[in-house]
Amino acid sequence: MADRKDFPKIGILGGGQLGKMLCQAGADWHLPLYVLDQNHSYPAANYATVFMRGDFSNRADVLEFGRKVDVVTIEIEHIDTAALHQLVAEGVAVYPQPDKIDLIKDKGRQKQFYADHGIATTAFELFAGAEEVRQAVAAGRWAFPFVQKARTGGYDGQGVAVIRDAQDLAEKLLPVPCLLEKLADIDKELAVIVARSPSGEMRVFPTVEMEFHPTANLVEFLICPAAIDGDTNARAAGVARTVADELGIVGLLAVELFLTHDGEILVNEVAPRPHNSGHHTIEACMTSQYEQHLRAILDLPLGPTDLLRPAAMINLLGAEGHAGPAFYDGWADLLRLPEVYPHLYGKAETRPFRKMGHVTALGDTVAVARARATQAREAVRIISHAGK
Amino acid sequence: MADRKDFPKIGILGGGQLGKMLCQAGADWHLPLYVLDQNHSYPAANYATVFMRGDFSNRADVLEFGRKVDVVTIEIEHIDTAALHQLVAEGVAVYPQPDKIDLIKDKGRQKQFYADHGIATTAFELFAGAEEVRQAVAAGRWAFPFVQKARTGGYDGQGVAVIRDAQDLAEKLLPVPCLLEKLADIDKELAVIVARSPSGEMRVFPTVEMEFHPTANLVEFLICPAAIDGDTNARAAGVARTVADELGIVGLLAVELFLTHDGEILVNEVAPRPHNSGHHTIEACMTSQYEQHLRAILDLPLGPTDLLRPAAMINLLGAEGHAGPAFYDGWADLLRLPEVYPHLYGKAETRPFRKMGHVTALGDTVAVARARATQAREAVRIISHAGK
């Protein structure tokens, strides 16, 4: 396979579920897809044309990997971007571009970018560390409640602290370079995924509405279309397009938005890659986010993003009290439900609340899709017989 | 991967495009899928969890392969079924069941089965060879035109001769055990795919209408829904269900039908596996034929088969005059078309009229879908730079 010349060789940094689903999208065109991650137990390992063992945060590994392919992309931001800059210098196409990844990885620079480009976001201030935050609070410049975000390294709810009172300030503050944000007066959390190609062609996916798990701080549920009016929808899509275009990103950009009770749309943060909030596009949209990302980074025409059916997506999490080799109890019960599309990531071991898969449910209405998604999650338990 | 116990290990005999698409369907659940075929250049090789080199028509190879898995299935009928009978005796689940494959592989036994079960088919007679056919014609028992079919070994239009006159009788008759059939007075050729599980649960896919290439004797175009009235549709589905149930097959059964100008529905032949006439189910139906086959052979509940959008499917064939490593000229032009879903099989070399892939096009109407499919085929040329 490695000597094929009909399509450029694509290298994906990261072999998690997003990498796996990129590989699945590439399978329809039989694309030559290389994946780099630590070992063969990762979800994408078996679905890559060529899987290479290595560490995407290690410079030498990324360089060696990137030199074997024609186009490099990512499924996670936490990679060694110095190696990506070097690959660009050597003539390898890298999408998203390394400087965009650098900017997005640093939540401080990301917020400053919104401020500099007139893109509405929550009020914020950058700090060197926890001590400086405490001084700002003592000086009366910041009042409870507020959100502290680590500038780098955050993922899936990690690196974020909500500081509601003096006790939180004493106990929960992260001791790292950070930014403070005012708590937005949030009515809904929305997400809009945009694809942008090297030529500047853009396509916007339908707005989704996210609901978070009350304690785990993970997206639990997403529905599409979002329950918002046409004007709000158009403004959300417009903001997402503006961010993608001002950034000049190539590939997907997932734009997380707050809709306030005043009807204002604020950018929360972005991810320059396929995103959890776009899983449903596999079944619910004319083109999936995964195929769209491949089209964009290959400089091919982007596909239509129309929603075919109302959709609801839930994550399938490891059951509490179970750790070890995963079993999917109730699988037949789940499959008895109509228009329920489960995706398992093949992670070798389950752990409590670990993302082991997701289900997209479709229906004539969002309410039907959502009820089916809920039934699906209730039907299946991801357990281990290794002991509780 | 090989030591996973969360799902049964599935072994697929044959690594062609149907095997590849079975693997793609299994990827959503991260199923452990083993594939046997001759070498890594076969379409499914890279999409199997474990690809094993071997010959599915070789007894020892099939036995060795089958003993490594829990459930054996096929993507082609031309396999060593004696090995499959042996595997069943050893406790391996084999679906479709070996005796059903034996019956279907022999077109003579297949026709006799229809006759024995009151299932309408074209009038036929079995012959030991070409000489016996000539005697029957000389004796006035068979009159031109008629169709001669080899009892075994036919595939994709091979093993079939249309005998229109004395010259055809002299030159085209196949020198093998065969059956003669009257030429049906065909209005349309239809296909209905049924899935049946071990428990007897059945689901029928919407009827498709097939159009054949005028010279290559390959299905060129299929459209769904077929342009037939509701009563004809119900009768076609009923015939397909009857055949599947009388056979007691487990897995998919693709039933090819003739609709005569008198409105009669005749069974032409069946295939106990995913079928070319079901490619469009990947995008156009609630459950794809590939996932449905996996559900059936794993004794899991079958999925709904509703058509989501009108569909047209065409094969992508190698351009005339080109043989060698394949290039897909015009790929960007193809991708500019909306709701056009290309599938490439990754065959290393193209040859004139070789099936290199297919395109499913969707639309609000069959006419729109069909126009898009035609545009797609016109956009892309599968060529080789190895010379003409």
C-alpha cells in the first residue's frame, strides 16, 4: 500500500477515536492514511493504512513520521508544534497550520485573538499564576464567581476551575499561567463546525446544542438542530465563519459558543480538528465532519453539510465501579432501537466515566431522537469482569 | 486485538470489495474481523482486524482460517464448502450455512429448489453438457432463443450464453453441465435483499431496479425505489421473503427478479451474501446491507431498512485502453457534485471495464439522483500512466 501514488499520503497525529473516525472516512476513497500514536491498543491503530508507534509530543517522532507522508494533520492539539514548523520548512503540507495550532493551544493567546479581531467573547484577563490571581481578587479587580482556565494543557474539562468563593480561591486555584473569565450568563451552549480549504472555500455545519453532565464536566448530550430561532442560528454560523476566516485555518474548526440570556453570542473556545460536537454528522449530515476535514486538507471541493434528520448524540461512558477489559452488556437491547447508531472506540480497558464510544440517534423530531439516545444509553452498560 | 472477548471473532472468506465494505461496517462497533484472501493487494486487506493470506478455494486454508474465529461468513460463493461443513462439525458457526451455499452455487439445484417450492421462475431443463443441449434442440424440445447457464462457476455475467440461432449453437455453447432457460419477456430486472437471522427474524430492503450495460453484461446502474407500483413492490418483497424463509438462510440473501410484461415476477437467481444491488444502502437506507449481514450472523436484532432518500448507483469501471496502476482523473470534479458518494476499492491495477469502485448518488427524486450519478461517472476517468 505504501507505494501508492493515486492520492497524497495523509499523516494523522494521534490515534484516538477522532483519528479512528478520520480513518473510517478515508476508507471510502481507500486513502493512504498513516497514524502516529503510542501503541496498537489505540482506537485508530487498526484502521490506519500504516500505524506507527511513537509519541506525538516528541519532536523526533513527529519529524520522522511527517517525513513519510505528504500532508500532516492532527486529531489532538497537544503535540510538538516545533516539529510541525520544521516539516513545513521542509515542504510538507501541515493542516491545520502550525502557527494556528500554537495560537489555539494557548487559551490566553486565543482570547487575545478574539479581542483583537472584534469577536465577542467573555471578559478576561491573563495572569502569570495563582498568586497573581489572588492579588487581583484582593485588590478588588476580580469578584466571585469567575472561571480560571490554564493557558495550556487543558482537555475535556481538565484545566478549568470555577471559583465561587474564598474557599475555592484557597483550595481550587490552578497554580499555572492562566486566564480569568467572567461567568457568562449562559442560556445555551452551542457549537458550530466550519471547514475551510486552502483556497478559502468554507462550509458551515448546522448549529448543535450541547448539554454537559452535571458533575463530570463532559459534553453528555448534543442535539441538532439546536432549539434556537433562525436569527440566532444565522448569527452563530456567522461568528463561526468569521473566526475561521480571520484565523485563516485550513481544515475543520469547531467553535464553541455561549448564547446568553440577553441573546448575545460569545465565543468560548475553538478546536482545529474534528470534534465531539460533530460525531452526529456521520449519519445526520450530507457530508460527515471527518470526510470534510479530509477534503479540506487535500484541497478538494468541500461537501454539502445539510442536516438529513434531527439527531441526538450521547457519549457511552464506562460504568462506575468497573475497570479492566471492556464488555458491552445489553448490546442486543440497544440494537433493537430504531435509528440508533452506536460507535465503539475499541479501547482495550474501561474505566469509570471513560469515553468508550458514542451513540447517534435520529428521528423525525429532535424529541424522538433524544428519547432514542437516552434509551440507548440505558440499554447498554460498559463493564468489566475484572472486578468492581 | 486478537485476544479480545467482547465480541465474537468473525471470519470473512474473500477480500474483495464486498469484504472490504463488511469490514467498514464492522468498524463502527470495532468488531474483530478476520479476512482470508490471496495477498495484501485485495480491497479488504487493510480494513480487516487480521488479514490472512490463503486461498478460499483450498480446503486446508479454509479450515486453518475458520478454526481461528467464532463465526465464518463469505463475500463470494466460490469457496471450498467441504471445509465449511467440517468447521460446522467442529462447532464453528458458519453463516450462510454450507448446505445453502452448496445449493445456491449449483444453478441447476437452485432452479430445482424454486420448482420444488412453488416459487415462480423461468421454465428450465438440466443438461449434462453441450452435446445433450444440441440433441434437445435437434429433437425440437428447445427452440431459439434460449439462455444457457453453466451450473457452477458463473460470476458477473461469466458462464452465461444467449443462444439465438444455429450459429450461436455451434459457436457459443458452453461445454459444461448446464441448464437451459427460456428467455423471459422482461419488462424490468429487480433485486430485493432480505436479511434473516438464526431466530427467523427477517427484514427486507426496498426493491431496486437494475439496468445492465449493453455489452459488458454487468449491472451498470441501479435505482431505488424501483419504478413499479405498490402491488408489484409488495409481491417482489413477498417472493424474496419466501425464498429466504424456504431456504432457511442465515445472513443476507440477494434475490434477483424478472418482472415480465405480463406483470409476473420470476426469480432469476440468488446470492447468499452482500450484493452489488445493495451498495446504495450504505447512504440511502437506515441500516446498510453490510451492517445487516453482521447483525444477522451474530444473531443480533436486525435494523430497520427504510429508504431515507431516492438513490442511484453506478459502478466505476476502468477506462478502455488503460491497464496498470490506477489514477482517478477528475476526482475534484466528481466531489463538486452534491450528494455524490464515491467508493473506491483500492485495487492496485486498473483494467478496461474492471470494477474499481462505485458511486451512490442521492436526491429528492430518483431522476435527480440518477442525473448526479451519471455526472459523477462522466467526471472521473480511471486511467493508468503505465501506457495505453
